[in-house]
Amino acid sequence: MMMKDKAYWILTAVLLMLGGGLLIFSPAGKPDEVPPAELFRAMHDSSRFMCTDEVTRRIIEEDPSLLLIDVRNPESYRSFSLPGAINIPLTDLLLPEWGDYLRAPGMEKVLYSNDDIMAGQAWILCTRLGITDLYIMRGGLNLWADHILTPEAPPETASMELTDRYRFRLGARLYFTGGTGTGVSATQAEPIPVVRREKKTTIQGGC
Amino acid sequence: MGPLIPQGIIDPAWNNVFALLIGLAFGFILESSGFSSSRKLAGVFYGYDFVVLKVFMTAVMVCMIGLLYFDYMGWMKLSSIYILPTFLYSVIIGGVIMGFGFILGGYCPGTSFCGAVIGKIDAMFFTVGLYLGILFFSVLYPVFEKIYHAANLGPVQVHDLIGIPAAWFAFAFLVVGLIAFFVVSKIEARAKKIEY
Amino acid sequence: MKAPNRNDRSTRYLNPYLGGVLLGLLLLMTYFITGRGLGASGAVKSTVVATVNEITPEYAHRSNYYSQFISDDESPLNTWLVFEVLGVLAGAFLSGALAGRLKLKVEHSPGITAGTRLVAATLGGFLFGLGSQFGRGCTSGAALSGSASLALSGFLAMMGIFGTGYAIAWIFRKLWV
């Protein structure tokens, strides 16, 4: 008889327990989101910034784990952007199609805009969505242009460190401007082709 | 973290090895549950053997709950796995045709492989039929193409459609399924015994 | 379990709930490792594509359908599902051998002849193959994996298959009981 069907009753008990557990643990919750307290802590952690020199060095070294994301509008992106950067306008940031880029494992995503503001907004949105390895290029493109395209010579008495940094920036300027000397304005720079990476893996299914 | 291969945690070169191993377990479970016998399978439609319903629904429940726990624990997000997209007309037409195929043939593709490999000649014929059916579809694809792609709702999930949390849906599904098991066992006990 | 002669090893099967739990765990593991579910009819599709591509490569490349699955550097048979189905064959054979079920026979209800059964089986296979293409998967790929991942299409396929089955079972009862 049915009552003797032990397997059925064991299954029922275990499944109802597990199912009930689900109801208790995750009712209407959105476990994808980072709780405010954690977000607050992350926002005051200065390690979310990456300095312009660091970004520049990694562009020159063609670091494969660097993913530059330009969050400005497409027009600004077309007129000038950093080499290899992809364009995800802040207004489109939440579109699902960008998930593959933003969640790409092992990539350090560096957001930038003209200054810190838009990139900062994008950073908060993405962090809230639980995306990690996310940085902001401190000072944005404006500071980058100041530092790299028009580096300021340190005084004679400057420390070795400052002098080295100046040399590095001079070298980088050559790299970015193709050695045409000073005063390269952003608009003259070659248009950089939009790099759209292939999705890392497409999950296929069905039969 | 998961799924392991798409996230690059396991090298994609292992993909086919896992396919073989997973298939091995799949075939073993199907066959030892009795899915290699068409008369046992067809019992679900005539009330003398509900093994299909029991195995199938239990598997769906277990996996569904497992996926939700994985999602909750953050081991594998539900959004990171393949969700079959819904092409409304196509899937309904397909389901109805497959229903006819099931009643006539007594197998579905996976179970027919199991039957064929242990020597069921009817299962072998079924797989030949499968081949011909798919060939038929592929040759006439230009005719079917429009309806095949019509009413694309995307990878939509039931709980989104109804607008309730996934856990609620899963729990309701569980309760319905478990009650169904109880009821069909009663029917099974009463049904005329069939020898096969 | 309700098999008539309980002493015969070959009619002893796994408890259906145990089988279901194992299958569910396997499916869960498959999702965790590969991000996708189980399947079966896809392997037959790959075989169809491979043979058509072998016989008339030109037609295959021209066709909207076949060209989706053909690449120049890889055989259409080199897909996950083909390997999975090879595993299924091995696994089912192993299970059948262990239980003493390896026997060449046409299984049919006493009310019909073996010939009728074979015709019905072929026709059923044909329809299942056709339907699986519309459904973008069969019982394993669409109904089982789809429903487990809460996909709407999975539930629709499941209801389609079993709903139609019940609706027409009476008409075809001669085949089975």
C-alpha cells in the first residue's frame, strides 16, 4: 500500500524541507545586489581608483587583463578615446548585452569619463550589481591628457621618483602621439577602432 | 563562480570528456529506471506504470531546487546558465507533434538510445525515424522558417511571467508534484496488471 | 516494482524516486559544470547535418539551416551533445548488461504484431524528430532541462508532449494495452 512506500515519504519530507528553506532564505530578496553598508565601505576605499600612470603603463604593455570602458556618450568616444577601450555609455550601462564585458572573469575593468563624475556613477551602479575588479581612472581623461599628453617638467631639485615619472610620461606621450611632439590636441588623434571582443564563451543548449 | 567551464575555471578542453561522463551517468540512470522499455514508458498514458512521471518530475524538482540554492549561495547565478528561449508557436507545435510521436513510438529520443543499445529492435527503428524526421525538418526548413522564429519571447522564465519569486514557484511546483505522485500511485495500484 | 515476476533480475528496476533524485542531481551537476542541461535529439541533428554535408556539401552550405551548424575547421559531429549521447549509449549498455537485460527483441503489446510495432515506432520516431526541431529540444533538452531551469519553453514543451499524449492515448490504445 501507499503508506508503505518509504521512498515516497522520504522524498516528500526532504523536498518539502528544502523547498521550505528556499522560501525562508530568499523570499522576495534580490541576492544579486550588494547591501548598502558594504557599498558604503567600498565607496570610501581609495583602492577603487587607478591612477593615470598605471593605466598608461598597462596600455603600453598591452596588458590582456585590462579592460578599458569609456562611459561617455558615443560622440565623445568617437572623437577621442584610449586605445582598446570599449564604449558603454552610462545611459546604456544596465543593458543586459554588456553583462559579458562587465562580468568577464579575470579582467580588471577600468571605467573612465572626462572627469571622475560619470565614471564614479557607473562604478556605483556596477558595484551595486555585484560586479568586482572594477576601477575608476582617477581624474578621468582630462587628468590623463594633462599628465600624459602635456606632462609638466619637474623642477631640477625634484626627487628621482618624480624625474622618473616625468621620463615615463614623456615616453608615453611619444607612444600615444606617434612622436609628433607637443601640443597634440585630442581631436587630432587617430580615430581608434572600436574593439568589440568576442564573447568569451557562448553557452549553447537545447538538443 | 559556476558554471565551471564557461567561466574558465575548468579548461574548455575538458568539455567533451565531461560530456562523455555525464552521458554515461545519464544513460545508466535512464536504463536502470526502466526507460529502455517502451511498454513501461507508455504506461504513464494508460495508468499501469507511472515511472516516467515519477522519475521525470522528481528530477525536475531536485534540479530546480538545487539551482535555486546554488543561486542563493552565489555558487552559480541562475542568469549565467543557458535558458531555452521561448518561441511561442514553435514550442507548442513541437510539443504537440512530440506528443503524437510519444504515443506512436513509445519512446523519446534519449530513451530510444537506451532501448536500442540493449537490443530493443523497436527502439532502433524509432531512432531511424528520428533521423528521418529531423532530415525532413531540415530539408523543408525554408517552409517552416517563419513559424519557427515567430513570437520570440526570449529566454523567459515562468516565475517572471507570473511575477512571483522563483522560490515560490518552485515550492508550488513541488507540492503539486508530490500530490500527483501520491495520486498516481493509487491509480497504479488499481490498474489492471500488464505483463511486459 | 509491480512487475509480475519479482524474482527475475531483468525486471527489477531502480526505485523511481531514487532514479529521479539521481537524475536531478546529475542535471544540476551538468548545469554547474557546463552551464547547460542534458539533451538527446541534438546529437541526431548533428548526424543529419554531418551526413548531408558529406553527401551534398554545396547544398549544405547554401541552405539556411545546415550552414548554421557547419564550420570549415570542425566536423559537425564535434559537438557536446554527440559526446554526451555516446556516453548515454555506453551507460545504458552497462546498466542493461549488469541487470541482464541485453536481449534482441521487438517489444510489443500482445494485441499487435511485431511488424505493426516497428511501423508505429518508426512513425513515432519521425514525428518526435520533427517535433523536437520545432520545440528546440526533446524531452531531455526542452522539457526536462528547460523546466528545471524554470524556462517557460520547458514547461510549454512538457505540457505539449504529455497533454497531447493523454489527449490521444485512447485512440491509440490498441498499440499498448
